[in-house]
Amino acid sequence: MIPVFKTVGAGLLACTLLAVPALAQDDALAERITDYMDFATYEQGIIRPAQLDQQVFEAATFVDTRSAEQYEAGHIPGALHIEWREVPGRLDELPESGMVILYCNTGSLSAQATFAARLIGRENVLVMQGGITGWQQDAAYTPE
């Protein structure tokens, strides 16, 4: 049985190694990333909890990008749940206009999801710097 796993593993490794050069040669993608990075301001795509007053809170769509277990344990009221790795494939579930704020525990995983969404063209998607931890500590508004 082990030789089968070695054969399958070798086959998967070979396919992966063959696919990497094709991905690396995607000049259009590399150009889009470079353009985004060249023209993005330092705070572009970011919102801080202290900026979340009642008006912003009520106008925004919040997306919790943590695991299902973390979401169930507690989340920002009204937040949708889409795990961070699923965001690019589920953008159609998010409003195309208005502010969409992604968050995780601290902002690192949701930042990756936000970056991917913005590269795909969703400029209304922001990451909440500091995540839910920052929101709990520093939010300008929290619903009762």
C-alpha cells in the first residue's frame, strides 16, 4: 500500500512543479499586483476600530473571516461568516457597493483576504486593523 502513496505523492508533486512556472509567467497577474502596490497609499484598504462610529457601523457590511468555531463563539453583531481563504471565491455574496469590512482576530488573515479581493477588483472591501480584538478594545461604537 505504501508504494501506491509514493506513486500518488510523486505524481502530485510533479503536477505541482509543472504548474508553478505557468503561474509564475502570468504577467498580467504580476502587473496587476505591481500596479496595486505602486499606487496604494499606506492606509488604503484599512479601517481602524476607532473610526467605527455608529454611522459607519450601521452603513457597513462586516465579514468575520475566522473559523466557524470562532465565529460561533462570538462575532460582531450582524457579521456574515466567510473564512478568509474562501473570500475570493465567494465575493458574489458581498455587496458591490458600500463599505465591506473584513476582520479576523488581529487583522492578519483578513488582510490577506482583503488584498485578494481588492486585486480582483473589489475596492469597497477593507480590513479592520486589529481585528475583533481591536474592535473590542477601541471601537468608537459598539451596539448594545
